[in-house]
Amino acid sequence: MDPRNINFGIQIRTQGPQSTQRMILDCTKIAEETGFEELYVVDHIAIPPDDVEGSDGRYLDPLSVLNYLAAQTQEIALCTGVLVLPYRPILPTAKVVATLQELSGNRLKLGLGVGWMKPEFKALGIDRSKRGRLFNEGLEFLNRAFSSDCIAENGQEFMFLPRPSRPPLLIGGTPEYAFDRAVRYGEGWIPMAGRNLEKFRAPISELRERFFEADKGEPEIAVFSRLAYEESAKISDQIGQMIDIGVTSIIHGGVRYRDSSEFFDIASAIKVSRSKYDFA
């Protein structure tokens, strides 16, 4: 993978006491000004009281946050990592997505997942065992809705407007299921990575082969990982390894920064490390 084709993304906190309007805006501006190509937000909708460590049970809606930030930014891509599609009725969700894509100037990228947290499905009154089917139906609808001004659902024709270009769909989850969905419905894969990055080499190679066989070109591979920004040698090794195994977007996430000053230090450290791989 050519380092010139790698995007860098960073997650901002939309959970916990740090998820204030001022903090979100300040960190977003820092991310854009320090050269990150992609900004990520996560998704939880109904945290149970016994699982609030780190968030106090406070999560902002990801699409609402990105709609707000669309007017506050110029170039950075606005991304979900990941939006749990089975949580939401698909038609109004698609309408929000289309609106955000249009008002942002086609800067939206959707990382999408099937969901896992039992209490959230219970609170929503959704049968967790059906989440795979609901996910597939949602992916199919997004593709269909963005392909024609007039579509039909539940036996009713209607206009799906505005209809900007469909945002890229990156599928979360394990390879067996995620790859089938990515080849059929999307543009790539968005996994979570731990310390062992090498384990992603074979799956990435497999997905690239499957996209080639399906005549879909190169897939996007956006990997969430905690970059070791405190250690310049270690983070350089991480970046180099991700480039080597074929990652197209390196996303720094999972760090609970306390304020925008700490976020600035993190973003700046990553910027210095990535600069070793930036060349014309």
C-alpha cells in the first residue's frame, strides 16, 4: 500500500462528561487543522445503569453530531464507527443520511454494524436474534434508495429526495459475515484491532481478492486501533505495519482524553509520526 494513499482518522468523544458542544467543536477543529482526513463518532443508544463506566451513560446521537459538525468543517470526512443499523427504522435513517450527505458536500462515510449489546436491543424492543436479517435489509434499502429518485417500500411508491451520491458503506464485524455483506452491499471493512495487527494480513488479502473477483476494485480497509502516541518509535512501527498489510484508513480511537488540550497533544503526536510516511 502506497503511504500517499493512506487516510488518517481520529475519534472524538461523543460520550461522557467530555461530550459538550464546546469540547466536540474544539476537538473537531483540532483534528481538521492537524491534517486528519477523517473524523469518527461511535454509537450507543441505551446504556444500562450497570455499564456506565467511562461514559456515565451519556451518549450523543452520532448522526445528529455529524449534522452539526457538517456546518462547522470544510474538508474532513464525517464518519460513523460504527452506526448500529438494526437499532433504527431504515427509511427515516436513510433520510437523515441523505440530508447529511447533501449538506456536508458528500463528506459522509458510514461504518455500519450489526450490534451486540443485549440491553440496548431489549430497550428498543427489537429481537436481537433477528439483527442479522435486519442489517441485511437495511443495507439493501440504502443501496436501493440512493439508486433512484422514486422507490417503493411496503407496497408504496414515494420520492427519495434529496438523493446525493450514496456515502461509502464500510461493514463492521468478523470476516465471514462482514465480507459477504461488504462484497454485496458496500465499499469495505471497518474492524477493531488490538495489539496483533499481523492477524489482519490474511483477511485483508482475502477481501481484496473477493472485491477483485466481483469487479469492485480495491476495498477500503478502515482499522480502529489505539495508536501508541506516547511512544514515537512504537507508533511509527504501528503505522508502518498497517500500511504494509493493506490498511487504507488508520483510525485512532478508544482514548478517554480529559480536555481539548490533551486531545491536541494526541493529535499532534500522531501528526509527527505520520509525517515520516508522507512524501510526494
